[in-house]
Amino acid sequence: WQVGTRATFFGEIDVVPAGPVSVPFKITEFHYNSELETVTLTWDSIPKTSYAVKYSTNMEDWDSDLDDGVKADDGDTTTSTFDVRGLASASGKLFLRIERN
């Protein structure tokens, strides 16, 4: 997606599980709030598991975390909102990845 007045997808969001997964691991909802400059993600998750949400401006360097300790919600999915203000590259691109800790 591209930061701006509305969210635009550039293909799929890169989602990488770290270890065995007993449920399909995918982002099921994505919402960008341009007024607040936040992203809300919902993904399939496993209760009592934590996840790291990482970002990159070039899809090569994934060393930056939005949050490295998102605890899974009860149930089959987790929803979390992240402030992405000022994180996009000069071209307005920001890529997100979720990893299971």
C-alpha cells in the first residue's frame, strides 16, 4: 500500500510465519486510516502466541518493528492497530510483515 489520501495495495503483503503453524496464516483484514496515519491489521492467529509486526520501505531490510510483542487475541484472529506516521519511504511505500515469535 502507499501512504497518501487512501491505501493502495501493491500486490500481497508479505507474511512470514516463524515455525510450525496449525492454522492458515494470513492477513484477513487491512485498513489504513489516512487521517490518523494508522494501519489496522487482522490476521489468523493462535491463542497464547505472540507476533512481531515488522516494516520495510524496500522489502529487503526487515530489521524495524512496529511492535515485537503483539499477544494473540482469544479466538482464531488477532486485530491490532499501529501508528505508521513518518515511516514510509520518500516514494510513499511501506511494506508490512508478521512473524510468529
